[in-house]
Amino acid sequence: MNKFFVVIVLIAVISSFLGSYSSHARILSPEESRQFLKRIIHNSTSHSYWGIWKLTNYADDNDSILYEVVYVPRYGFGWINLNDPRHYIIGDGTYRFIYDADRQMISAVYPGFDLPFLPLGEDNIDVLITNYLVNLEDNIALIISRESGQVVKSFEMDDSESLVSQTYYSNDGRVIKQGEYIYRIDHPDDTQIEKIYQVMVQVIQKKNAFPEIRFNRKRMLTPRLLPPGYSLRRSYLIDGEQGKMYQMVYSDGINFFSLFQSLALFPSDLPGLLKRTIIKKDGELTTLIGEKKGHRMFLVGNLSSEVLSEIFDSISADGG
């Protein structure tokens, strides 16, 4: 009788514990996820702040980089790699501008994808909740792939539901990289942000010279094969070392790849075939380069080289 009583008590205690735990951790519905993510973005950008962000890349010898970060409403984010303080990065969620302080000029412009200091870009929310689940446990949010059931990303919030850290995971659950604020001041005075703010003012005046474009896709080469959940999110006309190129950004809400292709035709011995070479593997990013039907192309993404190769091989006119 005593043993039976002990078993009953243990079951009651365990049930109470599980009930308490489940009340703090739950999968959000799609609409709850949408509102939750919008709220985190809003709270993370509701006021100005200055801080130090530490990024540790576990795919690259556990190297850590410290960034000085400023956020100013209506201007966006500005940050400096403290190991290379001559170059400023100004990001507004659409573009990133690299400003060279020595030459006092913008030295590079490229699409922003998602900013490291936000859980994701607001225009990616709908596609994210289509492909991922959001599991909320107290001040930690886990982003879980609907396809694999794996956690691909997590982020931590403070008491005001503002982002304080992010962690990215590989397909087998290993931590790839982690970023976190190790110091942050809300509503800083002008002297604390003056240097970066002046650069932000200069850059914001030039951003309209880099508009997002809508082009006639019948003229473009596009991939017939896309990974599950991916769609074309943005398109740009950029001017780089290879001349003017179109950039098409595909994403599933978390991961991405970009297809760059030249406007001009280049001579080729085999214009009807795709010539492909893997030219770079840098941490989580893989870059492929090739040529098809006279168009020079680059494919860059945080997918595996095998998946990117399949996408690259499927590229054709109008995706057909």
C-alpha cells in the first residue's frame, strides 16, 4: 500500500512538472508566429541604441569578431568591425553600403538579405512561417524546419522582447555561428554615436541611386529546380567588378541563394552548355561560377555545394 501511494505521488509530481514546463514552451500557430515576429522586429527597432556585438563563427576555427553597432530610427543600422575600423557598414534591410573612411566614399553596395541584429527581415515573415515552426520557451525562440524537424536558428530576447542574441545551426544540429550583444546602451547621447551617424547621413542620401528592379524574366536565365519552400524574393541591378549584372535572391525565409547573371553576352566555345566550377567555399557560403548561352553567372548561397550544383545545372531560359 505504501509503495502504491509513493507511485501515485511520483506520477502527480511528474505530471505537475510537465504541465508547468509545457505552459512555458509551445509551438505558435502561424498567425501567432506572424504577430510575434513582427513584435520582436518592432521592439528591436523602436528606439536608438549603441552596443558591442560579438560574432563567433564556429565554421571558421571559432573566430570571434567584435562590432560596434548603432541603430537610429529612419536611418537603420550602422556597424564597424573593430579589427578593421576604416570600413563602415550601413544597412537598412534592403541594401548594405560599405563606406571607406580613408577615401571618404562608398566602396561597395550589395543587397542586405537579413540584418544580423534582427531575427529576420519583415518581408520574409510570410515565407518563413510557411516553411518553419516557431517554438517559444520563455525568452528563447526556436525556428524549426517543417521538412526536417531540425532547429535551424534560435534567438534570445530581453524583458522588453528585444533581440539580444542569435544562434544558427547546421543540418545535424551543430552550432554554426552565434552573435550576441555583450554591451548595449539605449537612447545614447550624440557623442556616443556621432562618428557612425555622420556616415549614415551621407549614405542615406545616396540610397535612391540603387533601386530594386522589376525586369522581364523572359530575358533571364532562371533555375528550374528550387529546394522545397524557396521562391524568388527580390531582384536587383548591380554594378560590380564584372560589370552590370542582375541579381535574383531566392529564400525560404531563413536560408538563401543568389543568382547573378551578366546583361552582356560573352563568347563561348559551347554556348548551349552550362560550364560550371566551384570556385569558393568560405564558412557556410559556397560560390559557383559558370556560363550558359553567353551569360556569365555566379551562384552564391548558404546551401551545400551538392544542392547548389543541382540548382546551377537546372538553369535555363525562363526556367523552362
